[in-house]
Amino acid sequence: MLNDLLKKHISGIPEHAELRAQINTNRGVSIVSGNLVSNVRSQSSGVCARVYKNGVWGFAAKGEYTDEAISDVLTAARNNADFLNTHAGRGKPPLVPVQPPFNPLKRDYVDVPQSAYIDFCRELDDYITNKYKNLASRTVIARADSMEKLLYTSEGGYSHAIMPRAYIYVVLSAETPDGDTVELFEPIGGGEGYFDELYKSPEDCHKEIDKLYEELMQKREGIFPNAGLRDVVLDATLAGMLAHEAVGHTVEADLVMAGSVASKTLGREVASDKITMIDFAHTALGKPVPLPVYVDDEGTPCEDAVLIKDGILVGYMHNRESAMYYDVKPTGNARAHKFSDEPLIRMRNTAILPGKDKLSDMIASIDNGYYLTRTQNGQADTTGEFMFGITMGYEIKNGKLGRALRDTTISGVAFEMLKTVDMVSDDMVWSSSGYCGKKQLMPVSMGGPAIKCKVNIGGR
């Protein structure tokens, strides 16, 4: 855990300055078909400084955490700001002040022994091996990571936070009657917290593994969908991916300023009036979000960023500089993954809000279409065009679920597709097991209800 060496170095600095010390830890175990193939413990730590002057930033970082290192990076950051100001100064005014946060540490750091990950994965692998004999392969993975950040700003801001996550992933594959191989992947349990807090017994995972196997057997006998523009119900996990990949990146203010599709649509209709989308800071619908962020890495207290309200694009996600450009209040979306990274405008917990419809009614309303339930990857660009891989789903015939689907894709333009939404379920599902890869990795969560819409789906 980080001792406080920063406070004495931040006082008396005339420019806006930020000092951040950080430790990132990663733990991982992978067992493939009974063989331990990965056993990883890693840690990176250091300190960085950032100084703002007339519209430019000086930044410096060092992989040590000592008084000498802190003094060095602060001096280097100030020198870099002076140099950039001389050669590329933009003559901008000082950053608009924010209320300096005081955010003391709320939990201690816990280092779970590596044997706990190995033993847990071996027990799950034994369970799968003993119960299911017709698998082509099986993989059990345990992953845990944490970011501890100690931050001071020259305005008097202070934050000390730890964000730990842990997840179990199970991958099962089976051979189809025609000789192909199908696979399903599932994060099981987990979320914000340490591994031993979230996983008390391997038996707690058995029910989800059984469900995964059952779906795999359905997929083994599955069909390929008919390609084209189809009526579909996107399950909640897909709606969350859509919120993040296809919409979220287009409304990050730095990408808006670079010309994303959202730069020309503020105040306009971009979705059905059933769609409201928010990037939550730490609380959503009266409950904590999966990865709460109270203070960002510029020292700004975090607030929710309302992005789409009743189908109208009403705002962007901001850091302090973009908020000053648009003359709005900063939302606290500046985040850095490692001590050596500068903060970028990043999502936190991005979600479409639930509606009033029942999932069963949404399926019943489709005569000929698909219910899509699982995705393993997705990509989109700043035009809002997206393509997601679909790893599980079902055909819908006359309002009833039919045969399972083989792997396929969906694609479209987010703001066009969202205008076709005519039903939104009343449930809410969060996912926080992955990373966002915008220039630097970042733990994020995404969520939403199921939505009924029209989308292009691939075939064989």
C-alpha cells in the first residue's frame, strides 16, 4: 500500500499541478484441459507529475516512489510545460477551478496467495471433467487486478483509492455433428472486490457452468441465421456492449473535438425516445455501480454524464480542458491506467437505462427474427459504425424461441439502429470483466436492459 510521500511536494506550486503515485497489480492462472499453462503475478508502480500552462501540459513519470523521484518528476513536468509553452503555447486561460475533493482510502489492499487461484481453478476443472465427458476442450481462468492511486493537486485536492476486480472465466468447446467445433465463453461471478471476497467456494460457480454447458449443447445442434436486416432482441449484455463501443466512444469529448459523428448531433434525435444513456460515476438507480469512481485523475469530483435523454443527444463526457472548451461543468472522466500514463477522457460505468417492457413480451412480438444473447468481442469507430461477434442466440418463430444459432455477426450504424428501438426491458444487467483499449487499457463496466430493434445480421 502507498505511503503518503506526495503532500509535502505539492505545496507552493504556482501552476496547476497534479502528483499521482500508483501501484497496479495483476494475478492470473489458466488451466487448459487439466494443464496449468499460465501462472502470473505482476506489479508496476511509480509516480508521475503533470503541469498545465497556457493550454499545454508538461508530463513526467518515474518507476520509483521516493522523495527524490517525486522531486525529479515534478521538476521535469514543469520544465516540459515551459518548453511546450515556448514552442506551442496556445495562450489559453487557466483551468476553471473545481471544488477540491477529499477522498480518503476506503479499503485496504489485500494480496491473495497465488495458491488460492490455482486451487480454485483446479476444483472447477475437476468438476467439469467429472460431470461432462463430451467436450472437445475446457479452460478455466482466474484473473484479478487492482489499481491503487494516491493523488494530490495544487488546488488542494486529495484522493487515495483502490479499485480491485476479480473474475473466473470458463471456456467450453464441443464438436458438432458435421465435424466443426463450437465454443462458448462466460465470466462467472466476480466484480469489484478481492478474489477471496467474491469467491467463497467453487460450488458457487457450478450452476453457471451447468448453464454454459447446456447452451453449448444447444449451439452444437445450432443453425446459421438468414443474413440481412432483421428484427432482433439484443439481450442485456449486448446492449451494454453497444452502449460502450458503438455510442460511448463517439461522445467522449476529445473524440468529439476530433470530429466524431456526435460533433454534429448535439441536441438532435439520435435514438428512439425509449433510449436514455448515462455514464455513471459511482451510483446508478440507487445502487453502487460495478466500478465506482469518486475522483478522477485530474482531481475532479466525479459526476454522472447524461449522454442521451429520451432519444436526444444532450451531452458528452469531459475532462477539465474539454469542459472549459464547451463551457460546461467537468464530469470527472479523466482516467489513467498506469503511473506512466497521462489521463484521457474515458468511460466509467456506461449504460442504457431500463424501460417498462417484459423480455417475454419482446420475444412474443417478433414473428420472424432472432434473440441474441452472448457476444465475445466488438468494435466500432467514431462514425458510430459497429460490428459485434455473436456467440449465442436463438431464432424466433411466431413469437417463440426456436433453434440455437452458430457464431455470426451483427453490424450497423449505432445512431440509426437505436432509432429502430421500440421495446426496452425492465431489467438491468452489468458487466465489468473486461478492459477498454482506447490508447491505454482501462477497467470499465457497461450495462443495460434488453432492447428490441432492427439490425443487420450475418449468415453462414
